[in-house]
Amino acid sequence: PILWMTEESQVAHVSFSITEAGNYDLDTYYKDFGYSYQNAMLYKSDGTLVSYDWRTFLNLQPGEYFIEFTPGYYSDLFVLVIPKIIKQP
């Protein structure tokens, strides 16, 4: 999905399902319109934190997850956010 973070929408959630256990490359493309830094944390659907860094390789088990994007300190709030999940062979 493509998300916008703005003054009116400062938190973005992306829910997704993993159907096959394995190693996944998790990354995010940010198109900033000024200086910006975003936090992206991965949670299980029950709210358990899986990783505080979305830009990493993780071994994920089947289940429901969500990513929470929030602005960092002194961040621009007009940001295009494109998360990426790629299963590794």
C-alpha cells in the first residue's frame, strides 16, 4: 500500500498476513518533502512487538501482523510511505 503521513494523519497502520514461515526482507521507501525520519515498528496482531526496526531481515511465522508508522522527532509530516515485504528463497 501507499500511505501518506500528514499533519492530519500522523500514524499509519498496515495490516498483513504471513501464510508461509520463512525469512523476509522488510524495508520501506520514504519520499520526504523536507527533512524527515519515521519510526516503523512491526507487531503481531495481538499487539506484541516483533521488531522496532522495519528495515531488516526477519524470520516470520504464519499469522497476522501490522506495521505502525509514526513520525520521528523533528520530522516533516508530509511523507509518502511505501512498505515492502519480500520472501527470501
